[in-house]
Amino acid sequence: MSSQLFSPLSLRGITLPNRIAVSPMCQYSAEDGFVNDWHLVHLGSRAVGGAGLVIMEATAVVPEGRITAADLGIWKDEHIAPLRRITRFIEQQGAVPGVQLAHAGRKASSLRPWDGPAGSVAVAEGGWLPQAPSALAFDTSYTEPQALSVEDIAALVQAFADAARRAHAAGFKLIELHGAHGYLGHQFLSPLSNRRSDHYGGSFENRIRFLLETVRATRAVWPDELPLLVRLSATDWAEGGWTPDDTVALAARLRELGVDLVDVSSGGNLPSAPIPVGPGYQTGFAARVKAEAGIATGTVGMITDAIQAEHVLRTGQADLVLLARELLRAPYWPMQAAQQLREDIAWPPQYVRAASSKTPLRPDVQYGRNAD
């Protein structure tokens, strides 16, 4: 029986060659939002490695929406041409290029992870004042953000739409809107970070308003034949916060607005929530959304083995498996997974010698040498 992991997945007019996706992973390696050779090699190598979908990291729709000053951006037309180089290479490898459009909200103007303890960069040191639904800092080491005005919110909705137009011009075939991990979209959703008293806060209907407006504006300019995804954190893992029930209800609304798949993750809105991390610990959330909201789902979180990924798909818990850290450790994981599942997939001609080897492909073996 052929595997589910290596079966195609059609979303609108796009067909992914398999169900393996590169999850957006921030590299904190840009200058003024521009991609460079690091991003080409980082993303390109995963496309060469056999992933069906390669989603570029959280890409800021406005400069103030960057997590760090080294984040990628898509807030100006000058960003388009360098991005085309990457999307073109990804497509040449048979993969679909996607991009995650994002705004960090109260987590903006942060240090890069390797530059010191987590926290904000002060304005005097090159940072900027973050904006968020409410003037609530993420943690004690983070700057208290400025609460967004209604006019500010409208401008950000337009910024997402403008970014979607640029993404299309840059050759991306799929967009994911970031509504998870404690960034701006998630901050509006959760009562723990949204204390507004206007029509963007309070009730469930009010708290989901910003994300729904962003989806409508993006879908209006994004071609009908191309898919739109939304990443959600299914739960805050905290009492009084965003819940799996909320996620199911929101996902049903997103389906009605033309969202094609919900990428289900969790957490990120609190600095120290008690999260029971373990292999596949988030797949149950994706299964609930798929079954109860009637929308395709993706799942992510400590999925490291081909049999594990195949089980998630074969049992109907999700339609797409996204890998992050495992693909940092093993960029050619899809090729290894194909061998494990006894699938005959097309390898790059430069790598055919390794594909024909009887020795299982391992990340510590350098097949480019006369080692075999």
C-alpha cells in the first residue's frame, strides 16, 4: 500500500507533491528585511531534500512588526526581486514556495536568540516601541507596548493585503497568515493579551475581528487559484486564555472566508505556560479542528520519524505534516522518510548515486565523496 506521506495534496489550483512541509523558521539573518544567500541556501536545501512545501519564515508586513531587527520583510516593493530568486529555485526543485506573513505585536523589537537573554531592545539601542492590542508587556524583560488605535488596526489590515500582493509578485504560490505563538494575531485572540473595551476586545466575536478582517483583505487580493493558510495556537495552555473550543469555532469561520487549511500549533502567548511537550503533542488539536470545523489541517511539534508522520496522516488527524527542528538537523529528511516507507521518489540527478545505494541514507554520511 502506498504511503499517505508521499501522496499529493491539492489546495485550490496548487498540488503539493507530498504531505511534508517546511515549517516557517526564523533565521534572524536579514538586513532591512532583505533575503540573502543564507536564506537561499537554507530554504533551497530543504527543497532539494524533497519537501513538497517550503514556507519561508515569519516575514514582517511593516518594519515595526519584526520580531528582531534581523527579520525578513515584505513591506516595500524593493523586497520583491531578491525573493523571486528564492521562489524560482524552490519551484525548480519541484516544491511549492510559500511565505508566512506576520506582525510580532508586543514581541517586536526583541534581541536575537543568540545575542543575549530574551527581552526587548531599547529605542536608545536601536529598537523601537512595539504596538499591540493592549498595553501589556509579554514579560518583565519586554517593553510595555503601545495600544493600537482603531486607525492603526485598519492600517495593519491594509499592510497585510499589500504584503500579499508583493508575495504574489515575488512568485509565492501559498500564503500563511501568522495567528499563533503569541504574535499580533494571537494577541488579539487571547483574553490574556487583549484587554480592549472597544469592538476589537471583550467577547469572542470582538477578539477574532482583527484576524477575520485580515483574512478578508488578504483573500480579496490573493488570486482565487492560490491557497491561503492560517496558523493558530490551539491553546494558551493557561486558565482564562484561548482554548481548543475557541480554535474550532474560529477555524469554521475561517473556512467560510476562503481559508484552505489551518496550521495548528499551540502556546507562545505566555512566557512560562506549563506545556506537556512530547512527540506529537499537538496532533490532537489538529484532529479536532479537522473533524469539527470541516477544514483541512496541518500539524507540527516534535514529529521526527516517518512512521510517526505516516500514522498522523493515515489516522486522519491532519492533511499535512510540518517539520521544523528535525529539518534543521536533517535537511534531506524527506529522502530518508521515503526509504523508510519504501517509496520510490524522484531524487535530484546529482544525488542518484545515493538513491541507488543499498545503505540507508543517514545525515552523517557524505555521499558527495568517494565514500561508497
